[in-house]
Amino acid sequence: MKRLILLTLALLLLAAPAAAYDRYQSEQVTYYHVEAPPDRTIVSTIVNNCPPNSVQTVELDAYGDLHTLTVSSTRNAIGWWTFTVDYQYPNGTIDQQTFSTLEPFANFYNAKIQPYYGVDSWILRVDVYVSINPFKITGNKLEYDHMIIPQYMAYSSTTVTSSDPVDIEVHMVDEEAWEIIASGGDVLHRWSQNSKKVIGDALQWTWDTVLWFVEKIPFVGTFLVTTLILIALLADEIFFWLNFFLIEHLVITILTVEFLIITESSISTRSLVALLNRIMKHHTNLFHFTVNALEKTASLLLSVYRTVALIVTGLRPV
């Protein structure tokens, strides 16, 4: 185990760029302009703590080609946010994208343009990730990292104008770090993307082969194929809701459950001691329920995997 941990740390150190990286910051401003020194280039611009119903304009000078982004937001009384980003290309063409999300506990949002290095995310914030090439906006960090896979563009200067005071971060790198970024990211990121494609193609081929093989079984083949497809759809649905509640909206899930527990306990009890005992009881029951649900899910998925593995084993020539 110790060797595995040391090997992992060594790989992370090797994959991390050893080149220079600078971060310029300014807080609570409505205008900010910064130019990259001769030995640096701008890779990311982050506009933090933007209030709802505000507008930010970011001008990115790509060594003579001006790219202009305008981020506007609206938030209604129940916490439904809508973001619109207008992108003006250097030739004057304008493109627009929008997305909406329900974040009732968020008071501000962060506009993250071409984020590369780690940037902070806070519970009471909505993150808006903006890719330039291709032009794409999303509120999902995983989608930005693993689905959009932007081709990063270098900039010589950044100018930010906001209708309300905001905090600004501008990330700069030297030539060596930029070469790593422009070539497709760090070593682990490239390996991860390639591995995901290879494994995904292999699994898809295996699954198609399994279905084809099962369908050829006399009398029950069609029934078994239908059963396997239904099980696969069920597993996909389970993963979707687990991702929805426990990953994408974990904070809202926790706050909602805590609100329901405290409200029910407050209504059902009179004394403080009984209230605390009831809250602890609900948390204990919730913990056991969660563990049991995860065990049942894992058991179901393992059963599917065992079934598919047995069929794949049967595919081998005698």
C-alpha cells in the first residue's frame, strides 16, 4: 500500500507542470485591465462573486484578435438562475448560448472563462464555465473537464467591465507551461481521455457481442436480451439519480434533508432533550437507509456484471 501511494504521488509530481504560473487578483472592482509581461501569456480569466441580475463584459486580446464575452444573469424569487453569454468573434460575428439551473441557496455566481488551474468553488455560488474553442457554457465542472475538452487559446491582455463590484483572477503561465496546455493538458488528463475512449469502445463492443450471443439461444434468447436491456436501463437510471442527488446537487440534497429532519423533530417534540434525541435518531436511520440502498445497488450491479461475465466467458471458443 505504501509503495502504491508513493508511486501515485510520484506520477502526480511528474504530471504536474513544473513551469511558472502567476495569478493576478483584484477585489470589489467594476473595471480591471491587465497585460501579460513578455515572458507570460494569459490562459484563464475568472470573475468571482457576481451578484444576480448583473452583467460582466470580458475583452480578451489574443495578440491582435479581440474576443469579447458578455455574461448576463437573472435570478427569480425561488432561486432559478438563467445565464446568457454573448460571444463576439474577432471578425464581428456574434454567437449566444444560455443555460438555467435551480440553485435556491446561491447568492452569487462565478464566471470562469477557460479555467485550467484549480479554482475555488463555494457552496453558495453558481459556477458558469465558459469554453472559447469550442464556444460552450455549462454549470457542470465534470462536463467542462471531460466532455467539452476545450482547445485553449492564449491572450496578451484581459479587460473586465462589470455593472456591479466583482472579484477578478487572471491566470498567466510561461512558454513551457503554455506548451503543455496547448498540447492537450497534463499527462494524466490526456491518459484519462484516451483510456476512457478505449475502455468505452471495448465495453460497447463486449455488450453488443453479449446481446448478439444471447439472442441466438434457442427459445429464450429474445426474452433474455429484453431482460438484460431492461436491467441495463435500470442501472443507468440508478446512476443518473445517484449522480443527480449525491454529486451535482449534493449541497441542496443535504440542506433539504436537514430541513425536513429538523422541522419534523420540532413539530413532534416539546423538550430540547427529546428534540436532540429525535434528530439523532433520524440521522441514524438515514445513515442506515443510505448504506442499505448503496449495498442493494452494488449487489444489483454485481449480479448484472456476473451474468455478463458468464456470458462473455461462454463466447470463448472451445
